[in-house]
Amino acid sequence: MNRNYWRSSIAILWVALPAIALRYWLVWDRLPLHVATHFNAAGQVNGWMSREGSLRFALVFLTILLIVATVLLARVSRPDLTSWALLGLFYSIIGIVAYVENAILDYNLYESPIRLLPVMIPIAVVFVTVVIFTFAKRGTRLPSHSVLAEEDHASLTWGVVLAAPAVVELVAAANIHDTHIRIVLIASGVVLLGAAIMAWSGFHYFFSHAGVEVRVLGFRLRSIPASEIREYAIDRWSMAGGYGIRGIGNKRAYVWGNSGVRIQTGNGEVFLGSSRPERIIRHLDFIRQSGD
């Protein structure tokens, strides 16, 4: 039943596409030949498109978003808390796209001002999603055993890449007088800055007789009991999979590079990124041997 609800929830996302098309169709004859589609920070128009071009852009852009959402969400075989959080995030993103398209039409029809306050809703959803995604599926804390070894996996490069736009957004926020835009920029900048700090600090792996713990900035992200470890091997991480905390459903990765160790457990798969994966293999071998 849970799986049927999941599939239905994914399918409902596609209702946004005909809804926007219908909205355009209902007001088509009243739209100007050139539609105002872009606005500066003060809410003044600085970009126009033809009616046809505006409709085409809206439908193509939304279709791409829906395809990405469907492909990612359809890969989930067993929906869990993080999966539903990700679904909620896509609902928020697509909802705000529909809101913006409707607001643009209202501006062209009635000169109604474009209000950015609703953008705060998906930002709040993003924050909640990140928290759920980061700390869900952590597993039970392992017994307090002495740590046999510790490895870390960080990336100064990704730290800089994420920090640069964060600084730009925070500086821009300090120089923009529109409160709504300032809030959006500050929220986005803080999220990026947090990700940069996480990349600099890196993931820390603690190995003990009880298993493996993954932590970041002192917070426990995942516990992998030794009894749950089935297989493990050095493997490559595809750039297409992204970096940071990745994966949905019964798969999770902690990675800032392209190499690491893939661990098969009784509850799914865990990928531990590392520039020295052979060291992780040695630690896992020792844990397995000590448990035999």
C-alpha cells in the first residue's frame, strides 16, 4: 500500500503541467503580444517574451523538472522518511514554479505586483528536508567500544566552490534594500556556507569492534553495526551521483571525491568516500576477523 501511495504521489506532480497550460489557454486572448517575464530586484520589468515563447518556456522548463523528479523518485524501492522529504521538496519547487508563472500572467493582465514572500515556503521546506535527510536512517548508536582507527574524507576544493557563491549572496543581501529578496539571499547563503564548512571539515569514519560510525562536525550521521556488514570492496563514485550526503531509499553515500568503499549491509548500501580506500578495507577486514 505504501508503494502505491508513493507512485500516486509522483504521478500527481504532473498535474502542474496541464494546469499551467490551461491557465494560459483561459487568458490567451487577453495577453499582450509581448509578455513581461523578467523583473529586477525592485520589481520593475526588464525582460519580455512573446506569448508563444513564454508558454513554450514555461512548459519545457516544468517538463524538465518533472522528468528529473520522476527519474529520481521512481528509483526508490522502499519509501522512507528521507524519500518522503525529497518528494515534499519537489512538490515545493514545482509549486513555486507554478506560482511564479501564475504571478507573471496576473502582472500582464492586471499589473498585479510580483510578490516574493511565498519563495520563503520552499526555502523552509529545503531546510527541513536537509535536516531530515542528514539525520534520518542513522541507525542505533553503537556500544561504547574503544576506537580502533579513524579516517577522514574532506575536500578543500568543494569547500571553496560552495563558499564562493555563499559570500556573493551574503554580500548582495547586505546591499539590497528589498526585505523579501534579502531574506531569500541570506537563507541561500547560509545553506551554502554550511555545506562549505561541512566539506572543509569532511566526513569522519570511526572503526571499532562494534562496527563503523560516520560523523560530520561531531554529529553522528550513520552507524553500521559489524553484524550488518555483508560485503565491501573498493569502488569508484560517479560524478553524476553528486557529492556530499547522497542517496535515497536504502542507499546512502558520504563522498567528496571519486573513490571510496562500497559496503553492502542487511539494510542496503553505504558508500564511504575516501582518497585512501585501501585503509578502510584494512579496518573492515580487522573488524570482520575480530568478530569471527
